Amino acid sequence: MRYDNGGDLLVAVLRELGIDTVFGIVSVHNLPLVEAVDRELRFVPVRHEASAVNAADAYGRARGSIGCALTSTGTGAGNAAGSLIESLSAGSSVLHVTGQVESAFLGSGRGFIHETKDQLGMLTAVSVHAATVPDTERAGDLLRRAARAALAVPGGPASVEWPIDLQYAPQTDGPTVPDHPAAPAPTDGELAAAGELLASARRPLVWAGGGATRARPELARLLKTTGAGLLTSNSGRGTVPEDDEQVIGNFATTPAARALLADADVLLTIGTHFRSNETADYTLELPAAHIQIDADAAALGRVYPVAHPLHGDAAPTLTALTAYAAPAEDGWRARVRAVRADVRATLHDTIGPQAAICDAIRAALPREAVIARDVTIPSSSWGNRLLEMYDPRDNVFPRGGGIGQGLGMGIGAALARPDAPTVVLAGDGGLAVHLGELLTLAQERPRLTLIVFNDGGYGVLRNMQDRHSERRSGVDLATPDFERLARACDLPYLRIAAEEHAAPVITQAVASDGPTLVEVDLGALGPMKNPFTPPVRIPGR
């Protein structure tokens, strides 16, 4: 197959992948690609390359597939690096296509416009796969290989740099030979040994991470068979709908969940990294009778000792283990339900007036709707735990913990699923990192409610300094008048300054067919009962 230029070839590959919307910034070094995408698909001109990757990342997460970002050479690709790190941390599938200088000058160090030293090396460091298009015959094959690498387990971003002279040239797209590496699978002996332990369990618990999201029906069957309680990481939320009475959720470090873990006789963990912020810096104690499933062999036993490591895909491995499973002892299901109720009631009480906002969001949204959360106190304290998720595709947040990515992610998710409303939780400090994306929001007009929690700076770090230091440093920031800012961007504006405002304001915003900026005035709303501090230890204290 021949194409007039690289842009037409890219469009053909994107259509194969089911991608109808691409996020990026136009440049002299990607113009043929942007023009073709804008003509044949939908091109969303975000205001920063990092936001392009965040939006493409969330587009893929919200659809359970892959997204695409287009950036420029050198500084543009460098701007994307931080968000590529987020995709790498999350294992989310992004096809990142960036420009490159003309082939004749590649690597020459002449200072060609937008040239940078070893761009491919930089992309390799922050991607699961990176490649350079070398000619006009292999671009299609390289793009498809990159997409397969991004979609493979455990996934991540794949970057392709494309010299501008080759983008403009006619392309020959030959047949692509698929590479289908064999999926890892535990041996029959390993499964039998793990199954024997699971069969003996009378007080079983399961911990589901992001790797479990590809095995939703299999996990549900195991829980039904055993009566096990389900803990999750933040990434595993929604794998089983969180209104299920066996789902404790992302509460592993709470006192009630710690006591349950202490009483459990078998723990099965699935595709979780046991991140520091979800294990109280690895001080959380787990049962010694630990069965761990992971598609990444390096993850097995990396953080916690494991009695039975099972290297394999979650779905077939869970199916095999379920054949060995037996019901829990009398009273265990009731104990799980009691812990589930306790951790939720405790947190609901602890967050004080913000509980009204949490309740109003869930009540206003349909069951299937994306809730994108930036790194901010409301997200970290209750958005990542108490605000129920029923599908992992609705659970969009920066897993690597980087601030400022929420709005870009929300825009990508909203455009991925335009028939449902999207809500974004952001702080004033995080929103300021990519404030320009308010203009993208105004231009594209998705069904997105942006809830900005305004406390005049970086509240998480402010609380941390107030607790551990004698003074504040770098946390108190100038904050715009959000009503005037919204008006300048042609965005509807609403304000929450009291608990009784939450339900009517959020209901009105979510019911809108377009974007709305909702400011939560935290000074007027009032404090939580206990100031939130991050689950991070300060060395020596």
C-alpha cells in the first residue's frame, strides 16, 4: 500500500488501533502528521506537550485501549518526558509520535532547529519501547510494533521519532509480521502447590492491583467461591464494583484492615506493586501464607516475601486457582462486611465538610463515568478511597504521584467517552502547573466538570511542614480569582462555600452538556477534622 506522505500512513495505523482523537502541539517538525490527523480524525491542540501525553494516556485508560500523542522535536519531546514517566509508572498504553530533524542532519550536532542530543536515548529512558523511522518503507511496521509494545502486559508508552523529510515523503506500507510472544504461565506444579494452600484457607483475603483489571470476571468468581475480602491498591479500584459487600477497597493501612490482615490465614495478591504510599512505606505486615500472581517476573517477591510466586497473566491463573478454592469459615464474610463499613464510616467522619462534596459527586454521576483526580488533598484523602468506583476505566489518576496532570487527563477521558460526564478533582496549586489547559477545555467543550479545591497553595506539603517544621517554605501561592478566570476563558463558573452548596452545585454542573469550573472555597467550607498529611516518612524522625 502506498500513501502520499507519513501523515496519511499514520491515520491508517490509528484507524487500525481504533483511535479517533489525537492530542498534541503542531510544529514545523510534525506538520504532515498533524494535518492528516486533523483532516481525517480529530486533532486536539493542547497547550503543552506534557498535557498531550496525559490526555492520550487517559483516553486509552477510559476506553481500555490505547491513546496517541503528537509532539515536536527536542524541547517538545523533552516537555513530554514527565508525562511519559507517568504512563510508564502506570503501565498505560500510549503511542507517542514525535518529530525529528531531517535525516541528513540527524546526529550531526550542527544545531539544526529543534535538534537535541540523543533524543532517542531520552525517549528510551522514559518508554517501554522507542524507535527511529529510518526510511519510507518501514514506518508502518515501526508504528504497529510500537503500539503492540504499549499494549502488551505490563504496558507503558511507546515512542517513535520520525525525521521530517521522511514524514513528507511518499510511504510504502508493506506487510507487517506480527510478533506474538508467548504469554507467561505458571507450571502445573506451581499451580497445584498454590491451589493446595488456597484450598486450606478459612480466612482468605485478596489484594487486587492494576494487573487484576484485565481479569474482572475471573476475580469475581474467585471471590464468590471463597467469600474472601478484597483489598485493592488505588490502581485496582473498580476491578470488582466497590458497592460489592466483599470489597474493602483501598484501605489496607487503616487500623481495621490491618487487624483483618493479621487474622487472615492466606493472602492472594494480583498484579500489585505494593507502592510505598499504599503500604505505609512498607511497614504494613502481610500474612506469611502469601500467593502472588504477576505478569512481571521481577515483581514476584520484590517487596514482600511470597510463599507461592506465580508468573503469569491474571485471568487464566485465577481460573486455574479457583478450581482449588473452598468457602471461608462461618463468620468471615460478616467480619469482612464489618471492616468494609468501619473504614468507610471512619473516613467519612474524618473529612468533615468535604464528605458532602464526595457524596454529591457520586449521587450526581451515572454509574459509569470517569472521575479523574490530580494529586491534591481531597483526592489523596477521600477521592482515592471513599468515592466509589464501579469500573477500572473510570478510575483515572496519576499513579506516579506527579502533580498537575489531572486536567489533561480529564480532557482526554472526556473526549474518549463523550456520551458520559467526566469529573476532575484538582487543587489550585496543581491546576496552576498547566493552567493553559483551561483554554483547551474552553475550545473543545467536553462534558467535563472541573472541581478546583482552593486553599491558596500546596496544601499537602503545607500540612506536612506545619506538622514537622517550624516554618513554611514554598507552599503558599498566589491564586487567581477563579470566577474572573473562568469568565475570561468563556467557562461557566459555580462556587461551593458551604456543605449545603455541594449537592445543588455539583448536580447542576454534571447535568451540563459542556464544561463547568466549580471552585470549592476551602477557607469558607471549613477544615477537615484531622489535617491530611501524606503517607511519607521523614528520615530520622
